[in-house]
Amino acid sequence: MRLIFLLGLAGFASAFSLRTTDPMLTIIAADLDVTVRQAALLASAYTLPYALMQVVLGPVGDAIGKSRLVRLALAILTVGLALSAIAPSYATVMAGRILAGAFAGGIIPASMALIGDRVAYEERQISISRFLLAVILGQMSGSVVAGMMAEAFGWRAVFGLAAGLTALICAAAMIGLRGEVETRSPLSVADAKRRYATVLSNPASLFVFATVAGEGLLIFGIFPFVAPVLMSHGAAGAFEAGLTIAAFAIGGVAYSAVVRRLIASLGQWGMMKGGGLLAGLAYLVIAFPVPWPVVSAAFLVAGFGFYMLHNTMQTQATELAPTARGSALALFASSFFIGQGIGPVLYGAISDHTGFPPLFLGVGALTALLGFASVRLIRKRPRPA
């Protein structure tokens, strides 16, 4: 389907940019003369604006059209990435990441909302999983390319490549999505409040948003520390970190290959329980003194488990408020990336005092419980209309 392909390209660009900093934090820190903990804040500089801008971009997408929002967001993301590549100091790199993250936030939730508008509920999880595959490939490519390029050509070349790639995808979206016909409405604060009230009136909404925030905090919050974690397991640097983050994405690719059979055999609730348990057990393994390839394998398993849980939550979110789907998916994405943005700040402070093994023990245990707790809470609520 042409629409899914174009939206997949847009999702690829957003995800590619998201994960580029993680494997090269030690290189950025050395080049800009800051600590690794400070460099890790560049991840939060992308994810927190991504999350917070959702409350603005969700109603904007409902008002001006979700396909138009995707095109606008791709254009400004390109500018933010270009600024990150040429920024002369830590503060200006931070500013470029903030701009990029703020408008990258308009891409994935608007795309999923548009899929929700176009695809019947019975087939929606499959369609979203195909879109998700493009996002996963973006994450995988971003981490691998960043790990390899940063060591060979420096971190600025990585941001430059991301800017060029996003510009090409932006051009494809400008051409391919310009014929999309969508219902639009006047943009106003009162209208935005009404749409959010519609979403939050569904009793399941708060539990769906709390679950996805927990995913972001527990599963993705530790990603900026992959490079130093791997060093404690015997790895050398950015290249191994890139491969390890890519392994998480490969787990997602494996999930996309068997998603239809998983849904048929486990159902949505079983997938949520199993996904959280798999990801949690994988993170528990990392707390022990295993060789770094075992850590990479654990990330692959964690990726498979995460996408079992997350893809199910995405499908739930598309039905929270069908008449305000853009706003619902915006709150969903906002919750997810708030969790991701808090993670590096919180875990940086924790790891400074305890080291990484106790951190992974705690994160792994909580992740294993997340799916079970979420099913218990969401299943009690009335099924979304």
C-alpha cells in the first residue's frame, strides 16, 4: 500500500535520528570536552521536546490534516539535524537536538493516527506492525551507522548524513502525500481542549498512557548508557554499542515476521504479558558479568519482547477516541517519550552511586512486571468504543 510505504519512510527518518547519539556518546563527550553524563543529556534533548510538543502537534494534525503535519515535521527535522551537524559547541548541539526532537514528534503519532483512519480495526495491528518495521529499521540503521561512522569520520558526519537522508524522504513525502484528502477543522485552543477531554474521558486512557510511559522509562531509558555498559563487559567502544542497539531492533524485525501468528496464539493480553516478561528477563541477564556478545543477544531478546508489548499498546491507543485519533496518539507518544527523556537523567544519577549491575536488576524486575500489571488494569476498564 503506497500510503503505508510513504509513512514508513517518514517513520524511518524519525527513528534514524532518534538513536544516532546513543552509540557515540563517549566520542561526543571527548570532542566537546564534557562528561558522558552530560553527553547523555543530548538524548533527552531530543526525546523530551518530542514528548512535550505532542500536546501541540496532536490537535494541529487533527486540524490541518495528519499528512500535512508529517510533511511539515520532516522539513523542520531536516533543519534541526543540519544545525546539529555544524553546531560549534555543546550548547548549540543541544539546541539543534531540541529543534529536531520537537518536530520529529509530529511524524510517528500522526502516521499511526492516519493508519487508524484508513485501516479497519481487525487489520490495524498488522498494518501498524508493518509501519513499525520501518521505524525499527530506522533505529537499527541509525545505531549501526552512527557506531561505524563516528569512529571513522566523527559524530558530525553522522548528523550530516541524517540531515541529507531526511531531506530526501521529505521530498518523497511532499510529492507522494500531497493528494491525501482528510477532514479538517479550525485550529483553536478550545477545540484542542475538547479533543483531549474526549480522549481522557475513556477510562482506559490513563492506564494505556501510564503503561507506555513505563515502557519508555524502563526499556529505553538505559539506551544512552549502552556504550559505557558494554565497556564494563569487555567491549571497545562505539562500534559494539551500535551493534548492540541494532540487535534490539533486529528483535523487532523478528517480531514483525511472526506477529500474525503471535496474535492468533496469544491474543493481545497474552502478548502484553509475554512481551514485558521477555524484555525484563533479558535486562536481568545484563546485570551479571557476561561477555559483551551476550549483552547484545540480551538486547535482541529485549527488542522482541518490547515490540510484543508496544505494538499491542499502539493498537489499543488507536481506539481510545476514534473522533480525536490524532490527539489520542499524540498523548500516547508524549507519554512514551517523557518516559524515555526522564530515563537518562534518572539512571545517570543512580549509576553514579550504584554502578550499572544494580540498575539493570531493578529495571529488569520492573519491566518483567509491567505487562502483567498493565493487563490487570486495562482489562478492567470498558473496551474502547
